Amino acid sequence: MKKAGAVDDVPPSEVLPGSLIEVRPGERVPLDGVVTGGFSVLDTSAMTGESLPVEAGSGSPVLAGYINGQGVLEVRTERDWRHSALARVQEQVEAASGRKSPLEGRLSSFSRIYTPLVISIAALVFLLYPLVTSGSWADGLFRALVLLVISCPCALVLSIPLGFFAGIGRAARQGILLKGSNYLDALRKVKTVVFDKTGTLTEGVFSVDEVLPRDGVSPEELLYWAAHAELSASHPLGRSIVKAYEGTLFPDRVAELVEVTGGGVSARVEGRPVLVGKKSFLQEAGVRTEEGEDHGVTVYAALDGILLGCLRLSDRVKPGAERAVRKLRELGVSNLVMLTGDSSSAGTEVGLKLGMDEVFCGLMPAGKLEHVRRLRPETGLLAFVGDGMNDAPSLAAADIGIAMGGVGSDTALQAADVVVMKGDPLAVPLGMMLSQATERIIVQNIVLILGVKILVMVLGILGLAGMWAAVMADVGVCLLAVGNSMRIFRVKLDM
């Protein structure tokens, strides 16, 4: 905080509205406010999902959670910590978590019927056997005890948890961590999947999609001059251009590098002046550029004051994203939606490429949360897949919140029910397939256990099964259920 010309480090909770604070390069903006001095480029993806860095100068509003990229900013705070955007996200997470409907266990309702039923049957066998067959009371008591041993619910009680524990273990091997067996069970019921964009479906890293040189200039030549000019630049677009150049780079050929924040770079490469940056940056330097509106992220390059051409960049879609969308449709998901804080052009382009049913752009955390609540299906469940701090309220509000653990923020990981450690979108349909496989194994366990028990019960009542058969019907089916549950580790999942 700045006070009387000096800068002191104080906790955000002690800073009052109207105070001046200084945000240095690489630091996170601690409080909401307005820039009063300096110019920089901000990484706003944690709060808005915007993949492209945003310029901030005098008069620009900033929110707590933004990361300062380059210059030093002086910010006048508008709200205290309790009312900042970051604090509101945490409040929305807590409120959304409280509204999540509990998923009732399968076994509890069945056990309330099963246990009294078998005890009543055993009592009837003891009381009616001597009266119906003229046998002894001792023989009736023995058959009732055999029936009780056979009907012991241990195998039934174990069958469902065993299936879920095995399913959770298989999911963990695939890099999918579930915070409870109820979420593994719920995945198979998902009918609507809502995705965040940046960091979830895309890598959040820009790549050069098109190299568009002017007549007489080769693509390799355009990339050569642009990559060398950006060789020491700190802007993420510059690093993407350098990475796109496949030839040999010569740092000793670059001199007089000047990086203009929010504009571009100028440098001398092999002693010749090179400009790389926005159209307006080159125009201010006297370079004639083509008229017309740019589509997406476009970077221009000029050599000796003459335009060489332009490069078009975009946020790279993750390799497994398209396959994940196709597989989700095969699994019966009826509605696929993308919510992003990114610009309309960038968000719509990714949504069309992946075949989303709906795309909503320019959303803040509260906007995403509102859409998640509105999109909840009448039948089935809704899963939200995200990674950033701005996704945390939506992750908590969804029936199943799935966080990308490899790139996700701590807030998102805490709010989620399922964590995908590798950050691969393919883990979403994989989790649903594991849920379906686990369900099949649990049903098999129940049918097997009840079938064997009912058969031996009838034999016991008729006097054809003794105590050894009762013990085998109890302990033996437990072992069978364990073996059947372990099959989940050998189930092949066709992706």
C-alpha cells in the first residue's frame, strides 16, 4: 500500500477503499480497483477465462485475482477485501455447495426390508414346522438357524461397497480421483455436460495457425524475421511465434530490442529494423498495412518499414477434446454446452470446431453459475468441467463438479467432486464408462448373492441343506463377490 510516498506490504484485509496500492510485475492484484498510473498487460484467465492477455492503463478497472504481466501499476481500491470479486467467488462456492442435493445410498432402503423379513421367515419356520410336519421343535429350531445363517446380509452389505471401491481404484489408475462412491454412481446418470474453455478444452497456449505473407515474401522469410524480433520478448504471443519458427535461431543477430507494452516489439535483426505487433503499432511507425477488420488474434511484421505480412494465432484445442465430445454423445449425453469468459469470436470458433450445442461467452463467475443452474436437465444430472478460480462456484453448484487437476486452481480443486489429474477432457467420458461398468458389476453381485441365498434357503427349509451348506452360501458368495468386483481392473474401455 502506498502512503506518504512510501510503499508498505500489508495484508489485503487491512486496506480500506480509496487506498493506493502498487502491483509489481508477476504479482496478483489483491483488491478490486481502478488503475491510476502505469501501463501493463494482465492475465485475467483465473477470473474471467479470457485466454488473451488484457491491456490495462490509467482508468482501466481491475479485479482481485488478475495477474500483472509486465509494468508496475498503481491502483486505487474501490472495495475492501470482504466485498472483492475474489471474496465473492468464495462466498458463491460455499452457497452453491450447500444447495447440492444429496445422493441417497442404495443399500439403506433395501436393508430396512430385508433384515426384518428374513427374521420373520426364520421365526415362522421354527413355529410352523412342528405343527405342519409333526416334527420335533429341535428340528424346527435347527432349520430356522440354518435359514438365519444362510440369510446373513454380510455378503449383500459388502457387495455394493466392494464394487464401488474397485471402481474408484480403477478410476485412480486412470488419473481420475473421486471424492466419494456416490459421484462414481452419479456419473452414469449425466445427461448435460457443461465445459469451461480455457485450460479445459483448450491448452491456454497460443499457436500460429496461419502464416500470410505478402506477394514476393515466403512464409519462411516472414517467420524468420518475426521470430528473431520476438526472440527475447516476454509476451506470450511472441513466444508462440518463436516456437512456430522451425529453422535455426541466431540471438547474436538481434540488437536494440524494444518491447512496447500493449503494442509490439521493435528490433534490429542483421542490422535491419523489424517491427512485430498490432496493426496500430505498425501504422504509428509509418508502415502501410492493409485495411479491413482482423479475425481472431493477428500479428503483423514489417522489415525496413515495409509490411511482410501477418500471422494468425489461436488458443490450441487439446488433442482429446474432439474425441471426448464424440464419445459423450455416444454415451447418451443430450446437451453439450461451453461457458467461457473469453471473447465471442474466440469462444464461438472453439465451440463450432468441437460441435457444442450451445456456447456462451464473456461470462464472469456469477454468470457461469447462473447458466449452470438454468441448464440443469429435467431428467438426469448435470456435470460441469472447469479448471480456474472463476469456475469454482459452478463446480460446487453442479450435480457433479469435475476439475482439471493438472492445471486447475486450488479453489477449483477444493470445490470439485471429481479431479482429473492429467487435465485431459477424455477423462470425462472415461469416468462415465467406468461408472456404467461398476454398475453392471454391482448388479451382477446382487443377483448372484440373492440367487444363491434364495436357492439354499429353500433347500434349508426342505431339510436338504445343512449348516455346512449355509456357511458356504454365506462365506462363499462373499468370495465370489470380491472376485467379481476385481474384474473392473480388467474391463476394456473403448475410447
